[in-house]
Amino acid sequence: MKLVSAHITNFRSIEDSNKFEIGDLTCLVGKNESRKTAILQAFYGISPFSPFVYDRTRDYPRRHLSRFDDRHPNGESQVIETHWNLSPADIKPVSDIYGLNALKNDEIAISKSIGTDTQYWSIPCDERACLDHLISELDLDEAEKNPLKNAKNGKAALSILNELSQRSDKLEELLATLNQLKNGSFHEEIIKILSRNKPKFFYTSHFDRMSGEISINKLESDIQQNTVNPSDQIFLDFLEYAGTSIAELKGASKHEDLKAKCEGASNEITDEIFQFWSQNDALKVVIDIAEGKPGDKAPFNSGTIVKIRIENSNHRVTVPLSERSAGFVWFFSFLSQFKQLKKTAGNAILLLDEPGLTLHGKAQSDLLHYIEERLLPEHQVIFTTHSPFMVPAERMADVRIVEDVIKYEGRRPTVLGTKVSSDALLVDKDTLFPLQAALGYEITQSLFIGKNTLLVEGPSDILYLQAFSTALKNRKREGLDSRWTICPSGGIDKISPFASLFGANNLNIAVLCDLASGDKSKIERLRKSQVLKASQLFTAADFTGKSESDIEDFLHPELFVQLLNSAYSLSKKNILSVAKLDAALNTERIVKKAEAAFRLMTQDVQEFDHFYPADWLIRNSTFLVDSPELDETLKCFEEAFKLINKVLQ
């Protein structure tokens, strides 16, 4: 079973999250107090690895708590609805018993609510197909089938069979089979079969770290009283993974054997860490098992005491786990939990709350690499972060934005609660910062490894170049050479510093920039400088025949108007035409005309943004249907690509 989407309602600060998609990896990015943790807790309540139930007082939105009974007369408030895709392995046990047509499709829904321990399943069960399969398996003759021909489900068939005055042996066998179903429902029985493969959710946060010193006597007492703290629970997970237990640790004669088991487990975990840990390879986890000394602090002054220390072979010193780098301790603790999870739970969805928060930026990248290399092949992973180094820059489609939304009408705030979205354009700058920083870092890194760099004005230029290069290549014409690494420079003023800064890296740099009236002198100075060759500096006006141009001027005016109407879903009096654009502003630059035209529209129309039409185009490539306007546009782009590609020669 694979989780594919979720919708959270009435849980803590989340009144309606919006439905959002879940992939193999899902990264929830948001500011502090955007309630990313609440999203993970909502997931956890579906099928928790450890005991956890939704609590009305703790988990229902506090500002509506006094009206809970009025809002939910049945005493139940749905927290989360999840949608899943069934694999062939999930479906096979069902089809083996009830036939290939028992399920109409491979999609199911599971929801969970405050006020009940019951999971609600919605499955595409075809009850009549299940009944037909049983009838076929028993090879009933026509006379035996006839009473059942109008039965739509198992319950109806059960009622008909019970009313028959005489039943053949085969009908008796069918009756016995139907009597084994709960309420005569195939639906309920199929849920029971499918639930065997339903993953559990495993939750851990960056606060969860293994205890460095453990009193076995106290821990045994805590277990009996069910008061084990999270840090000691990780130690118990480690012991179970090592193949030992609290009872064994209390046997003084076995200390050496047990120490060997623990050290073997810690060495295995440490070795795995160092496959991804690039910070310091001289560390080793040391397990010390001894009796408490009377002079030590209680409860470590008697009974069996386990001390976990970190040895640094460079400095030839060991220090208590609690005094070691919090990042390394978290990594070791997480792997201890995960290793035991693999032994006991098998299939699980991992919920990681701010993983590696205390790690150095490079170590966070190592952790992200570990997640992708070690966890994703077998587990879905949902994690929260506000660190740019934990944002998967190469998997931006897996990023979901989490924002606590408050709208203002005048001075009066309307609280909409936490929202989850995949659209980065709709959030504020602070929420977007980790994504911007991650992309900036990724782009900066590419500058050192990309031998050929094409500088453009901004992100929208990149998308237009990619969209029309793909369109040309699909038509067997010349697009932008794949050896180019396209990088936004931020404007003509930043090109010279960029080329000076990175020229020492032997980059082959070409430039395609906009040209406005105030830029002409800057272009001439740049061409005369020694920063880059004049033959490698191009302006949009070089290809449009205008004195001023942006990359949008590569598009035929009619095609650009169609793009704006489609991207912004303009209708009625807001629909744009070339005549409307020309009337809005007297300029050669079509993007400036668009800005002016949008300022004249009604307030319900989204504000014009250079990036949005380009982003819409790259996600809706079928928009580029062959036409005279498209052909003119492609000719303009192709001319530019040919000259830019020549720079590579």
C-alpha cells in the first residue's frame, strides 16, 4: 500500500489543510510555529508504531472546543482522510479468495477521527462480483443459481439462503461461507485482508536522543510503571537490536558477553553512519557496563549501570554521549530506532520531525543523502524542515509548503489555520526562504562544476528557454545545447561581478540579457571590458528587431496574449488582446504592456508576475500547438540558440 494524498481537518491549528499529494519523499517546509509537527502527528494517529490516540481536549482546535458537541453531534470529528494505491501484492490475497473483479480499482481511502478508535475504510468493493466468484467456485447449476440472481451483495444472498426451505449441499456450503462474513459483508472481510499490509507510522523528532547513562534498576521500574521516557526508549530499541534485554544486563556474570553484543551493534550502526557522515571519521561508540558506585549521583550509585561514550581516536579521549556533538548523537539515536524498526515493524512510513536540526549544513546534506539512499528504497518518508540544506533541491516537486494563514479585511484578522500547498508562489517570503536558499546553494554549486554557463536575467528566462528549446527539439530543430548550465544573474549590473568572481574557474560564460533604454551604456561598457568576450554577450533585442526587448518579446504578441489568458484563467471583460496591451502602455516591451494592463483589471485577478506565465507554460507544454504565431516564435528562439551554441565551438 502506498500513501498518495491526505487531507487534515480540525486538528490543533489545522482547520482545513487542503488536500495535498504524498510521494515516496515528501518535504514539508515552513516557518517556526507554522504547525508542521501537527501535520506529522495527524498522520501518526492513523496507525501509530507506539500507543497514540487523538485527544479531544489536546487536539481539537482550541478556539472551537467549547462548541465541539454542537459541531459534531455524533461525538466524532474527522482528523485526517488518506488515500492509498494498492499494489498487486496487496490485491492478490483478495483476488485469490473473491476473484479478480472483487475490487473495481486499486484506490482506497482510510480516515481517522477524534472521539473513536475506529478506522474508517472506503474501498471499491464489488459485492456482486465477489458473490459471483463464490458461486462459480462452487459450480452451482442453474436451479441453484436462480434464487440468488437478484442478490446484490452478500447480506442479501445470506437472507435468501436462510429463507429457502431446502438447500443443496453446495448451497449449504455457500451459506456457511457467507455466515463467516461479518454482517454478511464482503466489504468488511476485504478490509480485514487489506489491513494486514497497511503500513504503520513511525514518528521521531530531533529532540529524541538516546540517554548516555542508564540505571538498569530504574529503567526496569519505569517499564513496569509504563513511565519510560523517550531517551530511555531509544536505549531499549538499541538493546533489542543488539539481541539482548534488561533482564540479561542484570546478570553480572554475563557482562562481558553482553558488552560484546552491545559493542557489535554499536559498531554496525557507527559504520553505517560513516558511509554518509563527512564531518569526522575518527569517532566510535563505546559501551561500558559496570556496577554503580556509592559515591555516584542517584540512581546511578547502585545496581547495573550502562554508560555510552564517544571515543575520538584523533584526540585519544572518550567523553560521555551527552557531551558529544548533538548532531552525531541524534544520528546514532535515529539509526538505533530505525534498525529496531526494521526488525519488528517491517513496512512503515517514516515521519521525521526536523531531522538533523543540530547538524552542520554539510552534515544535513549527508543526512538527506542517507534518507534518499537508505530509506526511500523501502519506506515512504515525510519530514519537516526549515533548513535550506534539508530541502531536496533536485526533487522540488516533492516539497510542500506549510503556512499558518491569516487574512486581513481592514484591521480585522480572519484565521484560516495551517494550509499545505505545492505552489510556492502563494506564500510569503519568510516561508519561501528555505527553498530560495536551497536553490541558490544548488545553483552556486553548479557554477563550479558547469563548464559552460549561460547567464540570464532571472528564473522566468530559464523556463522560457527550456520550454521553447524542448519545443524545437521535438520538431527536430535546433534547441539550446544540453552542455549549457543556465544561471539567473539578477540583471545586467551583476554580470560583471559574476564573471570576475567565477572566471577563475575556467568557465565558458555567455550572456543573454534584457535590454531597456537605461541599459545601453552598461552593455557597451561590458562589451569593451575584458571580463568576457564581446561575441559572447547577447541581448534580447539582437533577435527581436526592437530597440528594447525582454525574453517575452521573443514570443509573437498573439501567442503571448494567449499565454496570459490561459495562465491566469482570464475571462469576460478581463480577457486580453494585442490591442488591449498596446493601449495599456506606449512601449516596445510587451511585458511592460502586460504589467500596465493587469493594473487596470479588477481586484479578483491575480497580480501579474514575470515568473508565473513561464512556470505555467513549462507545466502545460501542450499549450504550444503548431500555428503561424508559434512558428514565428520558434524561429526567433532558434536563431538565438544557434548563435549561443556557436560559443561552445
